[in-house]
Amino acid sequence: MNFFDKFKSNEKTKSEPPLKKRSSHISFKEDVRFNSRRVNERNIDELIGMSRMIIADGKVDQAEAESLHKILIYMSSRYENSIVQNLLNRVTDMLQDNYLDEEESSELLETLTKFTGDDFDAGELAKSTSLPLDEPEPKVVIKDSNFCFTGTFMFGARKDCKKAIENAGGFETSLKAVTDYLVIGNYATDSWVHSSYGRKIEKAVDMKEKGHHIKIISESHWASLLD
């Protein structure tokens, strides 16, 4: 039985806890919202549990990603939740070609690791103080500039970032001498040094120390310039 089947099985067998006594002054709509929120929270807890099982071995394979995708589609069809929708969008983009490559697998592992942590928040900028972002935030010129993206982005998949840059007159490149800006995704964590994208950050820091003009910025700073 895969993760999706286990999730559906739990959905069918678990029973609702008894309702707490509600005030006679509570309206029908308020009562519906209360119960809907409780069910939503219960399913998020279930999703977190499933995510922990997926990442327990330190990797995410094709079958696990596909099962997770089915779970997210199922949940998004029944409950409105920004976290579920964001994860669904990310996994959908990764599986668009029906193949989870090594980079996508690493990104999904990073995302699920962050998701299962206590400080996860959809779209929240990483609380890390160790990320070597330029301070103060530098002036960014998009037109005719070269951008390299690393990490996992709230904005969307890498192709979405590339399209946004090109529409604004800039270019998406690998990290090299012509790169003007390295943009770090919002889901970066304090353990970035050990992450799949840590090598790019370290290389960019080394380039700066050698006098290269590259600037290291956050996704939030970059995305604010696209409005």
C-alpha cells in the first residue's frame, strides 16, 4: 500500500471526535467554519505525518513524489489551505514531465523537511541569520542583468522565475562570471551549507571575496521588484 492509499484508508476509518458544547448563540455559519477549521487542521497533521515518512530515508523518489501529488490533489479538492495549495503547485511543476530528476528530488526533500518543522509558514522568508545576503538590501536592476536562482521558491518553479526575469528584460543564467545576482529561495534554511543548493551560495560568496560584482539577494527582495 502506497502513501496515498494509506492516507485514503485513514480518511475512511478515523472517526470524528465528539463536538465540544457550543454556545446557543453560535450561528450555523460560525459552527460550520469551526468544524471546517478543525477538519482542515487534522488533515494538515496527517499530511505532516506522511511527509515525515517520505523523507525518513533522506531522499524522495519518483513513486513517493507521485503519491504525495495524489494526496495534495485530493486535499485541495476538499479543503482550502494555502500551504496545501503551495505544495501542490510545487509538486505539479516538478512532475509536469512525468519525471522527478535529481535536482527536483533534492528541492522536494528540502521543502518537505521545512514543512515538517515547527517554524514552517507558507511564503515565509527563512528566519536564518546565516544566509550571506547582502546587507543592506542592494539596488537591483533587472533589465539586461543576469540572474541565477538557487533553493526552493515560493514564487514557483525555476522556469517561472526564468520567465518572470525574461519578461522584465533580464536573463536567467547558471552561476558564472557574467552573473550579476544570485537569488536565494525563501525556503532556504539555517542548514544551507549542507543543502543541495549550498554549493552555489558558497561559490557566490567566494566570488564576492575575490572582488566579483555579484550580489546575493533574497527571493522576497527580488520578487518585490517585479510588481
